[in-house]
Amino acid sequence: MHNNYSTLDIYGAGLYGILLAQKLACESKIKESNIRIRLIEKNDKILPGWESVTINGLKFNNGFHGIEMPRSHILYESLSQLIPKNSLEKIDNLRLISINGNIVKSGHPLSKWPTDIIQGLKNLDKEPRLEKSIDVKEEQLFNSLESYTLGKIIKICSDRFSDKLTDSWHLFYPWFFPAEFYKANAYDEGTKFRSKVSEGYIKPYYLQPSTGLFSDLSLVIEKRLCEKNIEIIKGRSFEPNSYIEANDVKSENPLNIWASSSANLFNTFDKESAINLIASSRQICIALYTINQEKLNSWANKFDYLPTEILCLEDSIPTMNRISFPKQYNNISKNSYIFIEYFTRGNSITQDEIDSTKLYLSKIFNGVIEYKDCKTTRKAFSLKQKEIRSSKRKIELLSKKLGITNPYIYWGPINMAKCGIEAHNSFEKILKHINM
């Protein structure tokens, strides 16, 4: 017996919303009850986070994208039902960290880190205030960084994400620390997975589209969703106390399911809370550089295979966050492309940042670097960590007031692994909600 819902209206056709719709559409009890499923997206395309960008006349993903396996096995189980069999290819996952030009493998223990970087790190993993910044004052956190070399570098780079380090400490820690810190602070599925990788229990790899572009999968996924009798309505936002008409059929008793960021609810219905939650903002800029392909291959030969990404802490270029190596155009030129992600206060990167990046890359790869172009993709917000718990409660009350079921509250872009996990969890919650 269900609660007489004729329709499940899912607002938000990002990856999480699509996976949730797909799981609900495959549920036999929902099919037997003739409950319609509608996926409603305010943009004119589904999967807006997968939209590609054009830089220097070429299409690229709008940042580093990859389905990290086996962490994303729940995601893959659902996604594989929406795309052709050979759409994805396996790529060995090797994540590096660059700290002032010192390259180290992510997840390596202290013993394998450069001695000039690990000064002061010994026994630091036993310091409880490192784990989370929410209960630590900004001054205390900044003072603690002065006690070790890596901390001093983070202090310089801290402006990358937010005005206050306490609001972005979780983006530095434990990701830029040795393996001992992953194990000591494995409090969510991401750090637990990374800890197992560092201990050698898991060999990770990525799945990426054979074309290199995630946007190439969007139309295929949309077609497959329609084949599963999921109605897709684009260019439409949620409006309280109103019904969406599609195919001349009016749904009199829909269950409204929110699958978009809860920040969008605040922005539309509680602007004051939205402003209060935001700590600061930055622009994400993607810059394209080139290097001779042989030079890049020569550098890559130091490793078992070409690294997938390099996370960066460079006090001479504090805005530089990540380096990756898109491969889809390697066969048409003697040069390889280097993709760099920056978080900036301004609308683009400066000439000084370009010149410093070229110098840094030329030292790392021992080759001539050319800058091609840059694209500003989107604005990134850091949140006041102390406001998140109370904001979650506000969203719960607002959702109830608006007649929305909000099974997973999140505030911004979430990685693909979490999309799969939370879509599965939300699926279970919704079945329980409608007594199935």
C-alpha cells in the first residue's frame, strides 16, 4: 500500500538526480502501481555539471572528471544501465602531490616524503585539532601551522579557497598530508577509501569516456531515461503549490523530491539564510598549456604509468590547485596538453600567474611550456562551517513548508562516488516514505 502518489517529481537532473530517477524507474513495486516518474531540470540540458568547455578552439571537460573505482561501484552499477557497453575506458589512477616543486605520490607514508617538507610533522597526526576546524578559532589554526613546514606552505595557499582557513581546512586536510593522517582521520567514505589505497589494500583506477568528454554521454543517457518511461522536463524550476503539466496530463498528487543542491532552495526561498551561510567565493579558471609530447612521456616514465592528476601546493602560485593531462587530442599533434585548475579572486588568472606557472611546469617536466588560453567556468563558494548544522535544520523546515521531500541535503557539487551512494540511500528513503 502506498500513499496514493500518482507521480514522483524529481527536481534536479544532475548526476545524483538521474541516478535516483533510474533506480526508482526500475523498482517493480513502482511499476506495478503505475506511478509516473518525472525528472525536472531548470537548465535546458540534463547533467549540466558535465557540460564541456571550449578552450583554444578545442572541447574539454570543465575540470578533472573521472569515475574513481572501485570506490564508485554503486554509481557504476546504475550508470552502466544508461550508457552503451563500451562507452567507458579504464585508466590507471596515479595521483601525485606537488609541494613547492617536490613531487610525492598521494598516500605515501612520512618515510617517503621529502625531508624538507616533513619537518615538524612527526607525531602531528596525534593532534586532535587537526581533524576538523569547526571548533578551532582562526588564530589558533594559523598559529599551529607555524610549527611545521607543510603548515607554513598551506598558510600561504589558504586564500585559494576562502577568506578564513577554518572554512576550507577540510579541503587541505588530510589530502595534502602523508598516509598516517588518512588513517587517523578516516571519518567518511572518501578518507576511508584513500586510507585503504595508501595501505595497499585497493588499487584504484578511473573510468572515463572513450572520447574523453563526459558531455558526450548526456544525450545517450537522456534517451535511455526516456526509454525507461522517465519523463524529462527541462527549463522548469520548482514552484510551491503548483502542478506541472506534461503531455496534457495534470498530476494531482505528486511527491516532490528535491535532488538539487539545497543552496538553490535557500537562494529562491530564503535569501537571508543563503547569504549567512556563504563565507566567501572564488572563480574557477581552467588554463591550457602545451609541452612536447616526448618530454611529457620522458617525465611519465619515472612512474608505472602517466599520472592522472597532480594536486598542488606552491607558495609562488597559491591559486594553482590541480594539474591533469587530457589525452583526446594527443594523436593530432606532437604536443601534449596540460590542464590546470585555479581558484582566483578575480575573473581570470593574471599574467604573473601564467609566467610563474610556465616556469614551474618547465622545471617539473624539463621542457618548453606554451600557454594557450584560459576559461572561467563557474563560481565556487566556501561555507561557514559553524553554520552548516543550523542551515541543515533550516532546510528541513523549509522543505516541509514547501511540500518537498529532501532525502539528501548537500550544498554544492559532489563527487561521482557520493552521487551513487546517496542516490541509493535516497532511493531506500523514498520507498519507505511511500510505504513500499
